[in-house]
Amino acid sequence: MGELIYEIRQNAYLKLILHALKHKASAVNGVLVGRFDANKGVVEISDAVPLFHLSIGLLPALEIALMQIEEHYASQGLSLVGYFHANERSDDYDLGIVAKNIGDHLCRYFPQAGILLLDNRKLEALPKVKDRSHVMQLYSRDGSKWKVEESGQLVIKEPSANVMLLDYVSTQKWEDIVDFDDHLDDISKDWLNSELFK
């Protein structure tokens, strides 16, 4: 499985980073939606759905969210292809038990599922540094364990994504992101973030 490429679309990339920036003092998580092109060996990540910032390990809320997400995206021929996670503490760079458990759950249905762990150091440095590298680490499942993949296996589909990200950081666009926790508090809030980039 080491030769798989995970290709993330710009909007998915921006959504998961904005989610982490909005809740800097909390752990956040979400799922990655897309499809697998077996001929090319590419997991195409076309969207990211921010899930939680309050109770990331709460199973009933997670199950409800996953059912709604799967139902919505199935009509577009898309399914859950991975998970993203940002740790609460800025000095915590480990893939924790909650992230591994949710990743394991997704792998039962999609064996090529990956986990993107956001790098809090790079997130904090975003406003100050004009770095073009992505701010996350890719993990894939190797047998029963999660292992760090080479940085070249995670590709941002649109090269301008980091330029857009810096623009969104400077305008505090993260204030507009809605996650499933926000939706559960107020069902009028759109967990799909349909208007975020319009």
C-alpha cells in the first residue's frame, strides 16, 4: 500500500485547516470524502467534512454524522476515504487513540483510508511564514498499525492552495466554517459549508 498517492482538492484542504484554526484550543476532527482510482493507485479526496471540536470521541454523535455524510455523498458517487485530526496541544504531534480508532473503523469499509494529522507548529506559523508545503502528515494502515507516509504521497491537486490559504488566514475566513458540533447546536447551520468559498 506504500505506493498509493493521496490527492487532495483545494477546497477539502482549505476546509480542514480552517476548521483547526477556528478551534485552536481544542482537538478537532473530520472525515475525507472522495473515491479510489485503482488503475492509477490514487485516493482522490474531493471534500472534507468538519465533524467535532467539543466531543471528538463521542460515538453516538459520530455515528449520526457518518450516516448523514455517507447518505449525502453517495448520490455523487463519493464515499468516506479518510479522516483528519488536529490535536489539542500545540506540542502534541502523535496520532492518538481516538484518531486511530476512527481510522480503523473507516478501514473496515475502505481499506485504503488515510489519516491526515495536522501539524500544530505549521498551523501556528501560517500567518508569519510563506511556506508552500502542506501542514499535515499522512498516515496509512500497514497491517494493524498506522504508519507515517512519505511527504510525496500526499499531493495537493491545485498548486495555488497554499496561496489561497494564506489569503484566508489573513482575512480570518475560519470564522465562517461550520462543523457538526455547530450544526447540532443550531440545525440551521450548514455542516456541508456550501457557501464557504462563494
